[in-house]
Amino acid sequence: MSNTDSFIQEVTEEVRRDKLFGLVRRYGWIAALLVVGIVGGAAWNEWNKARRAAEAQAFGDAVLSALESPDSAGRIAALNEIDADGGRQALVRLMIAAEAVDTGDTDRALAALSAIVGDAGLPQRYRQIAELKRVVLAGPAIPMSEREQVLSGLAQPGGPLRPLAMEQIAMLRIEAGEPAAALAILRDLLEEPDVTPGLRRRVSQAIVALGGDATAAG
């Protein structure tokens, strides 16, 4: 390389360095903000995760403490004292409903379930569970047409409560004096992919009680 070429290269590199330093001086604050943002975001995420974990633990401890009461009335009173929202609030209400059923207080149980169903701010899955439990618990106290409408909505293909809702629809057909329709629903239910062993046993027993062949149906 000639002295001229070497000189030109040195000048070129010097110009590049000057441009780089100029860019750093002009826009370096943006990089600094990015670094601060990344570090701050990571710290906030860690704090947020720790806060959520602490809230979940506090909620779990409160529930366990409430369930340690020796009787259902005490457990219901303790559960009512738990400060929760969203899905946790729905869980508390479902537990209150279950405790009320154990004490024979159907009205209290239905009130807790209806509160879940009517709360549009709660996750849909909890509202659907409460709706199914409400229909089953209330039974004939709710007109059959209303029960069938609710259960048909829950029995839509792909729904998480479809098998349980289909079982209850079959029970409605029995209540209406339509055993053949009930048998057809129960046989279809055995073909569903998400049928639990316990539900399968109940359905098979119902088919036999209706005079059908559970083995052939399954």
C-alpha cells in the first residue's frame, strides 16, 4: 500500500470515528433511555411476579384458615370475610354454596351461585360452573324450559361443561316422561371424548335403569 493510500485510509477512519462520536453525542441519550427502560422493565416484572405470588399465598392461607372451622356455619362466616375479587371471589362463593348445601340451606347456596352468574366481571368459566350448579340444585323450582335453555347453552360442542350438561338434559327428558329421548342422549354422551370415569359409570347405570344396553352403547 502506498503512502498516499495509507494516508487516505487513516483520514477515512478518522472521519468515521468523528461521525460515530458525533452520533453518540447526539443520540446517546436514546440508548441510555433504552437501557434504563429495559432494566426498569425487568425489575417491574420481578416485582409484579413477587406481588402476585404473595397475593396468591395470602388468599390460599385465608381459605385454608376458613376451612379449619369445625362446622359449616363457621366456615361460611369465615369465607365471607375473605377479601377477594375476580376468579378468587368466584371460588369463595362456590365454596360458600357447597357449605350451604351441606347444611341444607338451599336458599343461601342458590344466592351465592346466582351472585356468580349475575356478575359479568367474572371469568366465564366460573359463571358457567355456577349456572350448571344452580340449575341442578334448584331443580323443578326453575321452569323446565328455562333449565333446558341454560343446559343447551352449556352443552354446545367444545364447551368444557358439555358432558355434564348433556347428562342433565337427559335427566330433564326423564322428568318430562321421555325415556327414549333420554336414552338417545345418554348413548351419545358415552361417545363424547371428555367423559370422566365417574360420569361414564353414572351414564351406564342410567342407561341400564332405562332398560338400555350400556355395553352396546359404549
